[in-house]
Amino acid sequence: MGSFKIRGGCQLNGEIVPQGAKNEALQVISAVLLSAEPITIGNIPHIRDVIKLIDLLESLGVEVQPIDDHKYRFSAHNVNLDYLETDSFIEQAKALRGSVMILGPLLGRFGKAKLPKPGGDKIGRRRLDTHFIGFQKLGAEFKFSRKEALYSVKAEKLRGCYMLLDEASVTGTANVIMAAVLAQGITQIYNAACEPYLQQLCKMLVRMGAKIQGIGSNLLTIEGVASLGGTTHSVLPDMIEIGSFIGLAAMTQSNLTIKDVKYQELGMIPQVFRRMGIELHLQDDDIVIPAQKHYEIESYIDGSIMTVADAPWPGFTPDLLSIVLVVATQAKGTVLVHQKMFESRLFFVDKLIEMGAQIILCDPHRATVIGLDRKNPLRGIQMTSPDIRAGVSLLIAALSASGTSVIHNVEQIDRGYQFIDKRLTGIGAEIERME
């Protein structure tokens, strides 16, 4: 288990480039299974979850050719479906949450797929019902073995239909889309997720020959085609990392420039951080955050306490609520953070309370943060990263704290943030990686 030793209280300064988006990469890399022709994908983040997915595809027989550190050419002309029956597949697939994204492409192109219960962050219930209900509506037969914790789907031929998703699940929508593009007839998906990463997947599939209308809306119409071809694609910058860097700049009173952010794809993220009192400016396609000694949380018009809550796109992403919570600890004012989607994601606040933060955990979904305007700086402690987003939030807290902190289990952070210690050290942070 790896650890970070962090000396807090250092002001950072300089420019930082966000990595490619983890959530998009997991989707578009899985989509290469839909075609026998070469597909080149650029701006792939070098993080654990993505590397594990690429390794899984290689084990399935996909030819993977690295072009540079962040660009790969994939060729799925000789997929080995027998590998799905092996113990090695079970071990590989259950080691990462992103393995769920291979279900739709395998079902759509080959008529069958299976998957063990996937891994990932322990942040509460993360049901897969939306994926399998969508496959069933397309005509697939679904089975789940509770004894083996193994899901399987198969179909002689998928057929298009109208479906109303029970939730606007991003991965569920993506999986159903990838199955439907090769189905016979017309598929309509209502209550579809419409995040930029999902739009990117759809645009990539269209370049491969898919027929998809309504991209960017919650009603997608897909006309199935017989086969898909090759294409090239570039992954968007990671909006979660961009939001994390905004919070980092505020907490450490740093002057940071976040480069090439694709600002038009960030939705409410800049607006929410501005409501937290953080000053940020757009210059070309860069976000510039000046050093701020103080920032004040806004109240509603009637004077009541502001609530920051997650919601389906274009609402605020749940992956940044932990960053908002940490940022609020050093602000002036009070905010209620409402994590609607996952019931275990706020439990890391006990570490922040131990560091000196004023937080009331109301229930598994809500926490009230009382910002004391830096009058009581956080203090360094030893702690363990429970998941990706909480882990980077604790890292930000440690970088702003007085004294030295140690964060254990940093492999969780590595799953979502590439070389984060080296990149932050390059702009003035003092982080030592210890094995």
C-alpha cells in the first residue's frame, strides 16, 4: 500500500494541464469492440483504471498499439470470446468498475457477454439494473448467478424498441447505446443521460457509421446499422480534475492557470465554485485563479443557507461534491452539501473534522459545513483514502493544512488522477510518495 507524505501550507504557482477524462476514456475504449477496423484514441489518461481496461481488452484479443504515452490504436478484428469463460477474465473484470462498459459492445456485435460483479469505489449502492433492463428491452436474455456473482446476457439478434430508462445513468445509457447501434430497426432511449462524455461517445460512434439523432438531449433515436468502421477520436479534458484544481487553488491561496479546459463543456462547474466565493477568469480556453486569502460563500436571495447538490447533467456532478465540501471548510459562510446519489460518499468527513474542520454530518447524504474564514487552519494528520474523489479531497486538505499529513492507500487516488504527486510537485507542492 502506497502513501503520500505532505507538508502543508505551501502556496502553489504556475500552469497545469488537465488529463484526459477518465469516465469518457472508459466508454470510448470499450467501444472499439464494436468494429473490426482500427480505431485511434488520443488524450487517454495514464491512470490505473484505464490501464486495467486496456489490459482486459488485450486479453480478449484486441490488438493494442501505443502511439505515444496518451494515444493508442486499437484493432478488435480477432476478439477471443472464449476468454470470457476463464478464471483470468473473472479476476481482471472484477478488479475495476469500468469493465461494465464492455457488456454493450460485446452483446451488440457478438450476441453475448458476461461479467462478474465489478469493483470500484465503495461509496454506496451502485446498481446495474438500468444496463440489463435496457438490454432486455432490446431482446436479450439476462441471467444473474447469485452464487458466482456473475451477470450474463445473450441474444440471437437485438431489435430496436422504445424504452424509458428508470434513471439517467451515464454508464447505463452508454451501454444501451453501444448495444443498439448494431440492433435491427429503430431504438428510442428516453431519459437518457446527456453528459459531455456521453455526447463524445455518440459522436465517435457516428464517425464509425452509426446513425444517432438527438445527441446532447435526453431523447436519443438510433437506427441500427449492419456494421461499424474505424475512426480517430480525442478524449475531452477531465472536468473532475479541473474542478479539483479550482478547489486546490482556493484552499492553498495559490495563483494557478488550468490550461485548455474546453470551457463550453464544463456546465455548472465554474458557476458553483464562483458561488463558493472563488474568483476565476476565462482567458482563451484557460481558467485563471488568482491567489485569494479570503472567499465567501453566497447565500440565497432570502438570506438562507446555500445548498450544493448533485443532479443529472446539466446539473452539478456528484464527483465534485467532496471538493466543494473541503473548499467550504476554509471559506467564510455556511453551505449544505447534499449528496443524493451515493449514501457512503460523505463518510470521509470524519478525517476533516479530525483536522479541525467544522462539519455536521446530518445523515449519510447531507453535511453542513461551517466555514471560519481561515481563522482555524486545518492541521496535518494521518489518514487513509477511502475512494478516488474523497482521496483527492483529503490531499487538497492536507496541502492547505499546517504541519505534515500522511495519506495511506493512495492507489485509490492513482485510479483517477495520473501522476498527481509529480504534477503538483512541479508547481510547488511538497509531496513524497512512500511505498
